[in-house]
Amino acid sequence: MNYKCKYCGWVGFRKDFEIDHVIPIARSIIQNILQPALDLICSGCNRQKGKMTGAEYGLWRLLNPYKANSGPMT
């Protein structure tokens, strides 16, 4: 089964994807314990997203198209 990254659109196998906290744990531990919001995104976007929220990372990608990730880390 193929998966698609919600940020870069890369399509691949499950092994290339990671579970991402929509609100990073570093920013809201309590919210992630009480009501975690999770996404499946490619490992490259997950590394690049870091401590940004999903909305912040989406905006960063729009403003930095040449720096934005486009697939998993190898």
C-alpha cells in the first residue's frame, strides 16, 4: 500500500513515513497527552518541520520553496 505525505506530496511505502504530532510535543505536552492529533508524513518533512506546528510548516514551505523538502530522508 502506498502512502502520500500531506506536505510535499511524496508517495511511497510505510517504511519511509513517520508519525507526526500536529502540535509538537515540545510546544504542548499536556495537549498531546490529553488529545493527540497525529499525521503520517514522510521522514524528510518530519525532520524539517521540527518544532513548528502543521500550519507554521505549511506556511514556511510556501515562503521557502527552494528549501522545502520533497521526500524521505535516506
